Amino acid sequence: MRAEEQLADTATDLVRFCAAARRAGADFPTIWNTLLKGHPLVAGIPIQSLDGTRSILEIPLVTGHRITYEPDVREFGLSAGGARISRI
């Protein structure tokens, strides 16, 4: 397995951890502060964007991927190059 594939797998795992924390009742600020903020894959702070009328938070990763969070539906996902890879 190439290093990029391993990092992508790790990014997917990180999204799964975030989704599990959300299902357990954690809000986004708690998930940001406890899981994401200090994680070595995270490359920056959450950036708010709009997709039509939906608000989306995007957290850049060192892999070039982005963790996405949609507050309206409380779902995490992973995107690359503007295309959604997964929604968890």
C-alpha cells in the first residue's frame, strides 16, 4: 500500500471517529477541540462555505483531503478536490 493510500485510510478513520463522537452526543466544538485540533493530519482551522443554501465546515488535511461537517444534518464526510468521497 502506498503512503498516500495509508494516509487516506487514516483520514477515513478520523472521519469515522468524529462521526462516532457526534452520535455519542458530542457537539462540533467538542469534537474540534478533542479529536481534530491537535491531530497530525489536520492542516488548518475549519473554514465555513456554502453549498447552495447549506452551510458546510471544511477542515483541511495534510493529504489534500478535507473533512466536512454539515451542521444542519450533523454529518461528517471526506472530500478531495471538491468532490465528496464519503459521508458518515
